Amino acid sequence: MKNIKYLFAGIYFGIVLVKSQVISWFRIQEMFQLTSFHMYGVIGTAIFTGIISIQIIKRYNIKTFGGDPIVIAPKQFDKGQIFGGLIFGLGWAITGACPGPLFAQIGSGFTVVVITLLSAIAGTWLYGLLEKKLPH
């Protein structure tokens, strides 16, 4: 019961996704066809908000609600990120869904997206099996 706040945060996030139309297959197709700025505006706003938030956390040494320091590990470039990004983008373009809004799409009645969810789970599982054998 102490984690109920996360349920409410998830519900709120789902409502925001639905109302901003980022779960719309049509909006996603517009983005990949370069015919609308809508999704680029939403994604750009999220990136900008993230940059500002991380700078505030770092500059003012913000801590978690439990008092622990927030540690942001440095990122290291790997060529696998290019291949992963291409596969991710291709899947996003084909299915009209990325992992974030999958549950909001299903909750909105687009039950066919369950296939995309199961495929994402299978892909994650397969990556876990093959991770050590993949080039770095």
C-alpha cells in the first residue's frame, strides 16, 4: 500500500499521453513521414525538460525524498547503440508504438497493441540471452 503513489503517477502519466495524442498511431505515422511537427514538439519539450532537470539536480545537489544522493552515471558510447536505435525506430514506425505508451494504448482500448507488448517482451528476453554474444 505504501507504493500506491506510483500507481497514481502511472495513471496520471497515461492520461497525459492520451490527451497529448502521443499514443495516436496517426500522430506517430505523421512524425515518421515528416508531415507534422506535433511529435517532434512533444519529444523536444521532454528533452529540454530533462536537460534542465538534470542540471538543477547536479547544480543544487538535490537528494531523493529518502535523503540519498542522486547519482547520474556517465554514459559511454557504443556502436551497438546505433544498431539498437535503428531497430527501435523501425519497430516504432511499423507498429506505431514505443514502450512508453504501450499500456496507455491498451488502456484506451487498442487491444491489438497487446501483440506489440508481447513482441517487446520477447525482444527484451532475446536480447538478454544474446547480449554477451553481440558485438560491442
